Amino acid sequence: MTEVAFHVNAVDKVAYTCRLLRKAAATGSRVVVTGEPDDLAQLDMGLWAFAALEFVPHCRADAPAAIVRRSPVVLGQTVSDASVRVHLGGSVEGDLARFDRVIEVVGEGESERSAARARWKQYSAQGFSLSHHDVSQSGRRHA
């Protein structure tokens, strides 16, 4: 059964998500990241710059198919063999039950928290296993 984890109060969503993706890639997980186009663009830039000696291999969904197939992290598209989905906000689409884990990264703003509460209710109504993690302290660490 898919586990859905809400990582809330991320002080810097980009930096927090970069660390999360670095960890996932290091364990061999295949991850798709979904969210609003602006959030994905900021994350893409953040992944190129956040840790000089620890590059996280990734690509945008519109990269050539051969690159998408080889990238452990794909931004903006659900790839068929991904086991983890990281969601940065916006509407939730697609078959979530096919993932082992869904991680919702939620910032500190009230609008983000309100939207996350609505998604929590949506996931709960679908019968997913839910957990809540306050990452406000981990969000303050540097990469």
C-alpha cells in the first residue's frame, strides 16, 4: 500500500527537496517530482547548484526519452518505473497507488498549508496510509 508522508514547514522548499532527492538517488530510488511549473524550474536550478561535490542526476520531463529513462530523478512527469513521487504543490493527478511512497513537501505559508490539508483529506478518502513530519528544523540546515 502506498504511504503518503507530509513533510511540512519546510523553511526553504528547494533546499529541503534537494536534500531529499540526494538521499533518494543515493539509495537507488527512481523518483518523479510533480508540482507547479515555477516550482519545478526553481528545483531544477537548485539541483544544479546546491552541493558542488554531490550532483543529483536529474532531468526535466521534456528531455530526450533516453535521458529520461536513465535519470533517477525526473521533474514534471510520472515515469512508469518510479517508486517514489515527490509533490511540491498544486493539484494531484495520476494513479498514486502505483507508487511505494508519495512525499508532499509543504512550505510555511498559510496558502500552502491550506492546500496541503485539502490534499490530506483527498488521500485519506482514497484510503492511503498517511504520516506527518514537521521539518522546520531540518529545513534550516545547509546542504
